[in-house]
Amino acid sequence: MVVLGYVSSKAVCRYHDVFEHLNISVDNRLLKFTRPVNDWRRPTVVYMDITLYSILAVIEKSQTFTAYIWVSMIWQNEFISWDPSEFCGISKILVPKELLWIPDISIYEFTDETTFPDLPYLHIDNNGKVEMLYSRRVVSTCNINVHQFPFDTQNCNLTFGSELQSINEITLAPLSNSSRVTDFSWKVLKSQGDWQFLQIQVWTNQLGMDETKWDQLIYEISMKRRSMLYVINFLLPSIFLLLLDIASFFISDCNGEKLGFKVTVILGLSVLLLILNDILPSVSNETPLIATFCIVIFAFMMASLLETILVMYLKTGTPACAWLRRKRSGVTGSPGRSQKSGREDTLEDITMIERLSGSSKPATEERIDPRLLEFIVLELQALQQCLLSSHRDRGEPDYWETVATRGNKVFFWCYLFSVLLFLISVSIAWTS
């Protein structure tokens, strides 16, 4: 009997009793329409805190930053309070957000209106402290500086503030300092994509227009790009193409293989430039170092190609060699004629010699025609000039061939020194 009496004497309390005591209902619209202060001159202090849960995307082309964050806001409602001892120790209740006043805090950089989640409930304690917790997928604008791409560090801001109520009505304050926000974000961070999260800095600011000021709370998220993928897929192939262009100096200039090889290398670099064009934004405050890197390498290759054309012209493009090249290929006149025409020209030369000789008699019986001797001398002089001006196994190079050979050596060393100096300068600029 004693036990039954003790059980029956315990009071039974419901959350509904607290709602009735506080007069929180759909009909009481004053709790929703008015700022919850007893003195209108006193501003409502809103404490905020965010936690970075995931870095989803950083798009350079559109200059946008996408992240998933948790947001916590706490403020005081002076119209709400109760004694927990009168309600069986109930010290906290959940209230639908449609029934109470909520500060109009938004993100100034927010660009996607369709990503706001529903905020169903508010946490309220017996002292009137209201806490609102929610998660949000944020798509915001971010001033992305790609000057040091792909070794860049980006800082994207999330600015919280009221759009309607000035600093006389709502003031913002951080609930945690920068180090605490950073540490907790490191603990819960799930994905970072191509980026490595560094830290979050928080500070307050005031936005003024005329005589009105708005309080702002700014969270700056710092992150560093993971550059290994870009180094392997872009930078190393560019350097390998440059090394191939340097190695092409050791290809012989006697034929067109060297020229064709250099053109192929330039085409390979052009493909990499097209890939880079899809990554970098069309408008940037500073020229990206990687764009300068590619343009200078392209200029090096173009200078090497022009130097090869000049050397090949000096070595094989002299007029004295034209006769020997036509004899070697069996072509005279236009390049489109066949070897058969060359053989016909040779037969014509033989016919001319027989006509000039006049007969098949020995030279001791009849005097040789002077025109035949003149023709033979001219042919021998042309052959001598060509042998002196082209590479022969037992010949000596002429003046222009010597100039081309020495100039090619000087250009190679200058080219190699310039490439090394440029690579060192770019490396220093990227790491600074």
C-alpha cells in the first residue's frame, strides 16, 4: 500500500503544459511577428557558429565555392521563461519555427536559392535561450585567384548578416573563436575533393550606408589545391616535350626528319594548351603562371623551329646545289616531273655531245669542236661548285655552311641556358 501511494502521488507533466503556460500557439502571433525584447531600444544579440562538413567543389570558370556546413544560432527570447520545478523538471522544449520570431540571417555570397533545407524546430530552454541548428549546402561566390595555379591557396568568405534589421536591432557575435572552429571542422570533415582544408578565420564587420549600419559575421575558409594530379597530367608532359625539343638538336640536318619532329612536338604542346583553356577562367586579375609557362615554352619551340629552317636553308638551299639535287633525284625543271624525264635529259646531253663531235672517228684524225670542250668545262664547273658547297665525304664545307654549323651550336647552348633559367624562375615564383 505504501508503494502504491508513493507512485500515485508522483505528478505527471506534459510538454503541452509548458506550451499552455507560455501561450505558444498559432493564434498568438505576437511571438512570431515582434522581436522578443522588453525594451525596443535594446538590440538582440545573435551568437553564431559554423562547422565545415565537406568541400564539394571550387569552380574556377564560374568563380563559385560549394560546401556543406552546419550552422548554429543562439539568441535570447525575453518573452519566454518558466520554472522547471513546476513542470516535473522539464528544462528544454522543441518548438516549431513557424511559432516564434527568427532573425533574418542570410549569407551575402549565396547564389543558389534552391539549396535551403527546411528548418523544422527550435530548441528553447527555461531561461528563454533559443537555439537553431541546421545544415546547409552553400553555393557562394568566391574571388578565386589562379595566379599560382596549380600550387594556389584560396580563401573563400561566408558573410552572415541581416538584410533588413540594422545594428540597432540585431548584433552578431561568434560563439567560438577561430582555432576552436578550425579544430572541430577538422574532426568532422568528411570530404575535400581536390582541396586540402587549412583553417577558418572568423571576425566581425559593419556594413554602412548613409547613417544605417548592419552587423556582419565573416568566416574565411582557407584551402590549398592538391597539385599532384595537375603535375602528372600537365606539367610533366610539357617538360617532357621541351626535353624532346632539346634532344632534336642532335638530329641530322641533311633531311627533313628534324623539321618534321619539331613540328610534331609543337602540335603535342598545342593539345595541352587546349586542355588548360578548359580549366582556367576566361577573366582573371593576374595572368596565371601556368599560362606564362606554356606560352614561353611554345615560344622556345617556335624559335627552335625557325632556327632549324634557317640552318637547313643555309646548308642545302644554296643555288650551287640545285644542279646536283636534280641529278640525284633524276628531276629537272619543276619538282613534279618524274625520274624518266631526268633520264631523257641525260640522253639529250649524250646526243648533244655526239652531235658536237660530228662523228665516231678518233680525235687524232679530226680536230675536236671547241663547243664540245666549252660544254664539258661548264658541266665540270657546276659540279665543282656543288661539291664545294655541300656535305661530301671528301669535300670541304663552304662559308655559309660553316656559318650555319657554328650558329647552330651557339643557338643550342643559348637555348639550353635560357630554358634552365626560365624553369628555375618559374619554380621560385610557384613556391613563393
